[in-house]
Amino acid sequence: MPMTNFSNQRPWVMTRSIASCLCSVIVAGWAASPVVVAEDWRQFLGPRAAAAAPQAKLPLVWNDDQNILWKARLPGAGSSSPIVVDDKVLATVYRGDSTPTARELLCFDRHDGRLLWSASVDAKQPEDPYRGYITEHGYASSTPVSDGQQVFAFFGKSGVVAFDMQGNQQWQVDVGSESSNRQWGSAASLIVYQDTVIVNASEESQSIRALDKATGEERWKAEAGSLELAYGTPTLVELTDGRTELVIGVPGEVWGLNPDTGKLNWYAETRLTGNICPSIVAGPQDVIYVFGGYRSSGSHAIRAGGSGDVSQTHVLWTSRNSSYVATPLLHAGHLYWIDDRGLAFCANADTGDLVYRERLDDVQSGGRPFYGSPVLAGDRWIVFSRRSGAFVLSAKPEFEQLAHNILSADESDFNATPALSEDTLFIRSNEHLYCISSK
């Protein structure tokens, strides 16, 4: 049913702070798209949020004794993904068992795993109680982002914090201290757009905000009640007409915002109910792919770049198939994903038709065995399970499980999505940061 309370449900009105009142999306494998070359992995899902390093040459097999270049002990747990900036690998953790006392940004040497520096921020109290799904992912679930000169971390109720590349704090901004009705904690990661950092503070204040990279001053804030339970990281889409849009899925709808102002350009109604965790996937010709909500809610392909209500004009297909937590991977005209139960899917990106649905071998049963999203490395896609190791599959529309790699010495959870750079994979568990390479 259409949502009628626009002022509460959608960010029709953008508010500016007093001080501020003054990618080409490249999807690996599409024939008409440029080739993504090896580069830094500075944000969640890497360059252009494509989750792809199509030129990467990773070892097929790794274990405790093979193709682990180094591993570094982490001083605290976390579900955030590592990022790679030049010769540095950065990740966040939280300290304290049931109640976080501090959040930390850690910086490691990418070549040997030495800890170069750590920066700590006191955890604002009270926090959401350590129960339910918080026990599953903890208090450091948002992946940091960097522009190469600074690195920005989102610590939920403790705010957004900027550091220079030597770990010196530049600024800290409060973006709210509320909790959703489920008290599951933050999950969305930061993104950089031009000279701003954009944060989905749905859990903390039911808002999306753009902060000045240099000062932390608020450029704009878009508030809407239906941002509650929208846990995904917003996606920047560069349209074929040269404009850029900021797209995000919320329960029951998808929004296209102007990233310069926060103003709503368009919305489309969907049947994606419940909490929305996956990020929107951007494809060629302004097409975006929306997954999430409850597993039975399905998925949609929508043409971005519209105006107003585009529910009847821009929805290209609807499917019953979906992921629950993980963001799908788009490669060579197909969508690949693992759902939270351990089923591998492939669907035709043009039609939404299911190509295969297969259960992976040797997935530990019970709970939700997958949280991390898949990444493309060369002609393979890789996904880490929480407790059953990593699975390597052929990136083609025929199911083929190529390897199942287990780091048996680490019995903690692997909730993160890997980072890729220069034939090297970086992954973190609740206990260690790993560098996987055959070099």
C-alpha cells in the first residue's frame, strides 16, 4: 500500500545546518564496460561498490599452513570489513565484552601485518544491550572509508570520526543516540561523495546525513520515519545523463536522492518488508538491483533517474528470490549471492529468472551461517561463512564449487566481507586479520 504520511516516511524536506546554508559505475564482466584494474579497496565492497577485482589472481586453496602471508591478532571483536589504502590495511574493533568501553580504528602494514597505529574513541553510553542480534555481530559493524588523505569511521551512537592517515583524530560528530524498535545496533557503512562523507544514521536518528570531510559540519540532513530498519549502505549511481544519485532501500520502497542536497528525486514501491540489509547494486544503463527484507520478500530491478513515484514506470522485473543479509554480486549479466542459510544463487540480471539454486557443501547448520557478501576475484567468486570457512565458486552461470578453505585455528566468527588488492585478499574474524596471497 502507498505510504501517505510523506513528511514522516520519505525525506521530502531536506534540512541544512546553519554553517552549510551558504562512479562511473563499472560492473565487472559487462562487455560494454571498462575493465576494473587493481587498486585500493577504500570502502565497503571496494571501488565503485562493485565488489570486484576481475584482474586479481588469488590462490585457489588456503588454510592454516598454506598461502597465509600473515595474520595479526586483533585487540577486540568486530564485523566491519577491512579496507586497503596504499600500504595500509585498516579495520575497526570494539573493546569490552557485554558493554563496549571503546571503539578503535587499527592500521596495519599491508606487507607484513605490523600494527602501525591505533586510535581509540570512548563508547558513548548507554548502548543497546548485549542481547539478541547484537550478540551475533557486536558493536563495530560499520566499515570505514578513506579518500586517501583521511579515513572516516562510523561508531554508531559514538558518532562519525575522522582521522588523518597517521591516526590523529581530526573531528568527531554526533549523528544521534536513538535505537530502532529492535535494538540491533548499527550496520551501514560510510561512503565518500566529492567533499562529503555520507552516513546512513537510520538506527541513531532515522536520518541520512552528509558531513563536510574537512570539518565534519553537516551539509544536509534528510529525515524520514521509514528509515528505521534500513541497515544498508547507500549506493552512488552515476547515470547515463551525467547526474549522480544516492540510492537506498527502505522497508517497502527504494529512494533516489540528490547527493548534493539530500532531496528526494524519486521513489518506487517494493514488496521488500522487514529489515533491509543488502546495499543496492548498480548496473549498466541506469539499472539498479534491490534485494533484502525478509527472504521471501524477493528482489527487484529498477531503472534509476526518474522523478516522483516511478512504481509503475521504472520497475523492470520482480522476483521471489532474494538474499537476507549479503549484498549480491553483479558479473557478466548475472547476479550471484549466498543467502543466510548457505544456498548459492545465480539469476539472470536482465530478467530476474533463476539460473541455479544450490546448497554449498559442508556448511555448519544452525543460526545464520552467512553474513558476509561475495566478492569477485578473477573468474571466481568468494564468500566467507561465519563458522564454516570460505567457499570459492566459478563465476559463470553453472554451479561449480571449486574450493572450501578453512582456517581451523580460528574458532571465532567471520562476519566480514573481504577486501582485495593486487592479488591479495584481506579478511578479518573476531580475533585476527588475515592476508591471503600466493606471493
